[in-house]
Amino acid sequence: MTTLYYPMPVLGKTFESTSRTGGSLPATFDTFLYKPIDGQSQLKLLIKLRINLRQLPPKAIPLQLDYDNKPFWTLPWTWPDWGRFIHAAASQADMWNNKFWLVPPASFTDFDITSGMPPNQARRPNIRCALEVDFNAGEDAHRTIDVANLDTRLLIGGRRDSSTFRSDALFYDSLDAVPCVFPYGNGPGQPPRRYTIAHEIGHAIGLDHIGVILKTPLCMYAAASHEMGIDYHPNAQGGFNGLYCYGYTQGINVVGNIMGAGDQFTIVNAKPWQWAMMHLRQRYDEVWKAVTADPGPSNGVRLS
């Protein structure tokens, strides 16, 4: 049964990060906490991200360089193609929903339910984490992202998916709508598919690559060697954007993460919602436990 929530949030603020602290890229989003109408279900913590997806305008010479400076021929967008791309982007953003829940700390007593409970006992609602992305935000956007429409007629050989053109957090291409199958080759320990837009949405809400979040030794090596200007190893080139920081060669539990090269979600991907709750409450000492399985509506607690 779908839980209905009051339309007005009980808390709401804009979250802004300014550094990579805690595995975060600079990011801005709005966050809101909602109460259920039935008074018994989970609370809902919504991250609302406003993105202005913008068609890359036609050029006199229709060539576009990707992140690696490789040239690609482009075409003007048609409205049917643009509509299909927006639909695909929304579907990939929705992958972030129903993945995380927060279990409140002892200090979170604001919404305790005492009705029908024995003396000095209460039920403390758990919190469902939700994401809503508006891809038509216009001038009110948290970020603007241009999208190139690749002329796939002129692609010679190779793949025709999101691995063709290397996009980044502020520039997409039309093939990002097509998941990349086996991005580093079909073999043991490799992720089955990668969703570029879902990955970039993770950056937009403040997450860095999985190797940065987990501080894996190979990613830290890539960052340090890049800083010193000696990133001669191909997997380390680019530092935080090197293959090592995507989790390459580090096992499916790392490389398979949505912030690596795969499509899996783990509790480390719930960090934006943990940051949001601390920011909403201005309680940066609180520890919000994230889980990836529904913990139920609430937990019984003993009141002091």
C-alpha cells in the first residue's frame, strides 16, 4: 500500500557542500522531511534536485569534444528524440529510490509515538529516503547540463552506448540514455552494466567515485601520483577520475557500485540523506544509521 504524506514538509532546507570532505563533490540540493497522513508509517526524507537539461545548440562545424578530447559529429535535436532522452534520464534518476532507509539515533525524539504504548516506551518512526529530480528546472536550477546529440550514422565500429562518448557531471550526450554493458570487458569481477546518468546524478547530490568514498589504497595512489604529476599508470591517470577510483581491478563489490562502473547501491551511497538529516536538524554530532533493507515503520524504544 502506498503511504500518503502531508503536502507541507515539517522541515526543509537547502544543502550545500563546498569540498570533497567525506567523499563529497561540491553540490547543492533541497531537502525536506514529511510526515505520513496515517501517523503510523515511516517519515519521508526527500532530496529534490533541480537540473536544467539543455539541448546543445547547433554549431557551424558540428563537432563536439568529449571529456577525453575525442571529437564526435553531432546533430540538432528533434523534439521526439529529446523527449525520449528526458524519459530515459528520469528513469535512471529513479534508480536511486527505494534503496535506503535511515534508522534514527536516540536523540531523535521529535516524532515518537506514545499512543497505545506502555509507560516510558514509544515507537520511533524510521525514515524512507527519496529522490526527486526535475530535469526542466530552467533558471531556478541547481545546475545546468548541456546534452550533445551524437550523429550515430558517422560512428565507425565500436559500441553505441554510454561508453562511446565520455560525459561528465556537467555535459551529457544522447547515448547516455543507453546503459553500457560490460564497460571494462566481459569477465569475472566485472559489473554487468553501467548507467551513466544515474552515476552522474550521484555526483550531483554530492557523492564522489566509490574509490574516493571508501578511500581504497589504489584510488589514494591514483590521487597522490596525479598530484605529483607522475600518473603514468593507465589505471591511475586522472587521479580521482582515474579507473582506480572507479574501483577497477578491486572486485565487484567496489567496481560494481553505482559510483564505480556498475549499478549496485550500498549504504555508502546513502551519505547525502545522512548529511541532509544532520543539516535539517543542525545536529552534526548525530549518527544516522543507513540500511538497504526496509526496517519497517518504526522501532520500539524505552524513554529515559
